[in-house]
Amino acid sequence: MNCPTLSKRLLKAAELVPPCDVFLDVGTDHAYLPVYLIKKQVCKRAIASDLRKGPLESAERTAQNFGVLPLTDLRLGSGFETVSEGEADAAVVAGMGGVLISELIKTSESTVRQIKTLVLQPMTATYELRKFLYENNFTITDEFLVKEDTKLYHIMTVTSGAPQKQTEAELFMGIHLLNKEKEHYLEYVSRQVKKIKKQIEGLEKSKSPETVNILSEKKKLLCEIENLIGEED
């Protein structure tokens, strides 16, 4: 067996990891990604961490089966708490919600800022993750869309440092998904616009006075998004 077979989203995440000494996989599950990167000689060794013992046992079997167990450090713990500052050069957090990813970064912020390249793949709340990164001086250097079956996945590369100024519409849409031709982009835009319109419809049906300001903000955001899309056409 040469390398583990990765899903499309994990394969893209792997492609975004630069050559490094130590790679960290947060929430490793079966450790397919760290084993793949070791076998491809992208990293010299890897830390595979997970909150639960079961996935770590699976990770150990994977590393053993592919002959890289001596180069794979298995660690039980939450998020980035399993590594010390400066220990990892690159890290991937994949398969978690954007809010959880934000919380993990916030909890270990000083450690995360020492990691040169972060590759984040949120399953949900991508906008919330973008906004968190923006407001906490992390820069999204690029973002990609990968489609598996009917689902679109976001995969972004992130570094520590103040980002360029962005509007709410750019944060919602993803500034790196604009300005260039990308596969699945039109489908993504359509989904985002439908999402906002559905929220507006729901708010308009509400009789609560608390929704008035929220409705106004959502309508303003939709207008900004439509103007932004129009500029890119």
C-alpha cells in the first residue's frame, strides 16, 4: 500500500500544506491525512491529535499499516492544546463546524499564531469563521470550493496577521472566491443569494419588533452582495 486514498476535500487540503518539518492534524480520525503527507514527503513527521481514544486507535492502525508509525505522534486532547508553541509548522483542521474551529483557535491563540500555515475546512458556518478570523487579525490567503456529491466544501489557507479591509458582503461571500474564475463558483453564488433571501422572507413573516433591525441589515447585505456580484460579472 503506497498512500491512503483521500476524499476530494481532504486531497485539496493536502495539496495546500507546504513542505514542513512537523505537520499537525487536529481531529485526525483515521489519520489518513498525516499518513498521506508523510508518505508524499511533504512533512518529516506528523502529530495526529483527537479528542477521543477511538479515533486515535484507528489512527495508530493506519500509521502502522502504511509503515509510518515511528514518524506519527498520536496525541489525545482538544484542538491545538496537544502541541506547544512553535512545535508545528503547518496544521489542518477539517470536518468541523466553523464556530467550533473558531473556538479552538481562540482557546490556543498564541500557539496557533506560531503555525505558519493553517488549512481550515469548515463543514458549516463558513461566514462565521471568516468573520472571526477577520476580527481577530488572521488573514485568509486563499479559499477554494470542492464538490463531493451535492455538497460544496470550503477549504481556506490562513496565516496570522492583519487582513485587508473587507465589507460585510465580501466576508459573507469570501473575497478569494470573487475576482477569479473558479469551478462551482456560480452554484455557490446562487446558494448564498438564496440563503439570504430565505432569511429575509422568514423575518418579513415575523411580527416581533426585535426583527426590524435584523431585517434591515439582511436587506442591506443582499443589496451589497448583488452589487458585488454585478461588479464581478
